[in-house]
Amino acid sequence: MTTPQVSFEFFPPQSLEASFRLWDTVQTLAPLDPRFVSVTYGAGGTTRDLTREAVATLHKSSGLNVAAHLTCVEASKAETLRIAEEFAAAGVREIVALRGDPAKGSAGFTPHPEGFTSSVELIEALAATGKFTIRVGAYPESHPEAADMAANVEWLKRKIDAGASEAITQFFFESETFLRFRDACVKAGIDAPILPGVLPIENWKGVQKFAARCGTSVPTWLANAFEKAVRDDREDLLATAVCTEMCSELLDEGVDALHFYTLNRPELTRDVCHALGVVPEVKLQNVA
């Protein structure tokens, strides 16, 4: 098993306490030398300003390669591209371009009257500036709004053809889910790298709700295992073992990079990375 490259997703803080938690998360995971770290947008663009502030601060203070999420929700084309220009001016040249989730309570995505109607339009506009490396989302299980998996794969191909250079998948719970999707993408002519999105299970009840919203299936064996682990107060131990095993299976199948959804709680992600051989570099001083 080769040691993978890793990257991490954070979300922007919405309180002083959350700001400290984000910084603690960065300090915990930065020594693992991530390829990049990304900062999310909230549903409906609710954390737009917070995302910009967090991205600028991380870029300036952490020394990490920071990628900013950018969505089409609740903004005109001009407003969205202005935000992109602000990222570029701050030295941030990597963007995760997404359509974005509608605000809570909305029936579904409705484009802004003067906004981008899809992630493909956003990607094309960002690519035309020539200023950014663009990553996009991918769905190893069918997107809740997609007709089927074939439509899912075709939509990803459109995003890559529009100018994206890499994709990051929604989280999943079994390695076969990602591997089947990767094979389908190759068959469809997609040659861009696809990063598996990995969600270490920090809180079983919360993850089940998250999975239901995202259309991620929960295997029966996993649900049974966590029910027993929660009862026996061994949830963290099981979470580390399950996540490490899935990642190891992916690496054995030729995957060389993993993207972790940290939820700004770094300990479990750190432990899984250590188990996979991703550890801080020890620099020996020359005492001669």
C-alpha cells in the first residue's frame, strides 16, 4: 500500500468558539502536508462572506494551498465573478466550483434571475479568466436530482470538458461504490483525476441524517456495527477502523489521493491518516 496524498475540507466559523475550533483543526492537520485545503459555502450561499474571510485568513497565515468553494446560489453572474476576482487578488487561485444547495426550506434550486443556471456555466466563466485551477463535485451514487447514474457520469464529463481539472466525490461508505463510479467515468472518456471524498464518522446519528440528505446509502452491516459500538461506548474505535479499512482498499486499487471531510473536528481524520502512513515529516537537524 502506497502512502496517499491527502487534502482536507473545512467549513467557515460562525462564532468566536468556532473560529478557535477551525484554527485548532488547521494546526492539527497542517503537519500532514495536504495538497490543498478547501473551505465550504453554506446552503443558499449563507456563509459567503464568512467563506471569503476564512479563505483569505488561511491563505495568509497558514502557508497552506487554499481552495475556495464558489456556488451559483443567490447571486448574479457579476457578483459571483467579483468574488472570484477577490479570491485571485488575495492570492487564492484554486476554486471548487459547485451549483450549490438551495437555502433551507426551498423546494429546489432556482437560478438567480441574472445568475449562472448551472455549475457548467460557472466553470466555463471561471475557466475563461485563465486565473484558476478548478475542481468540481462528483457523485458516486446518483445525485438526488439526477435521473440515473449514467446522467450523473455525463454531467461530470460536461464539467470536466467545461474547464475543470479534477473532481471530488460526495462521501460514501464502501470502497466498491467509488470503484464502480471510477470505472464508469473511464468508460465515458473522463480522464481527469477523481478524488474519493472520505467522511470519518464522528457522530453516527448526525452522519445518518447527513447521508439521507445527500442520497448516500448506508449499508446494513455498517448500521448494525455502529448500533453495537454506540451501546458499548466504542464508537471512535469503530469509526477509525472502518474508515482506515475503506481507504486501504481504495489505495490497493490504485487510488493515490484522498479528500477528507473534517467537519472541523480533526482528531479522527488525523488518526486515519496516521494509520495510512501519512505522518508529519521529521526534520533532523545537523548537529555536526
